[in-house]
Amino acid sequence: AALAAALETGHLAGAACDVFTIEPDANPRLLAIPTFLGTPHIGGSSQEAQLAMGRAAIDGLTNARVPGDGWPY
């Protein structure tokens, strides 16, 4: 509700989300706002994302650290 109100009043120029409180029945109020972009929750399913996550996991195991500089790979 707060995001929809901010978009409707112009306090936010735009917003995009790929996760909703209830899926797949996303908020129809948000989806009706022209400056809102809603996408299916599949951003991590691309080949590039899978490769980056795999490399980050290997790097974390190899170097015993959380990925930092050089991210994304």
C-alpha cells in the first residue's frame, strides 16, 4: 500500500519488483500503475545469474570469504 501510494502521488518516479507478498496473485493496484514494473520471481534463473551464483559459492569456499571486490564475476 505504501509503495502504491508513493508512486501514485509522485513521491517515487518508478519501482520494479519481482517478489510479492502473495504470489502469483500480485497486487492489482500496483500492477495498474504505469510507473510500476512487476515481473515473475525468476531473476535468478537466467544462465548468467546461475553462473555468477556458482562462481560466488566456489570463491567463498576457496577463499573463506564473502564475495566483495570484483562482484559480479
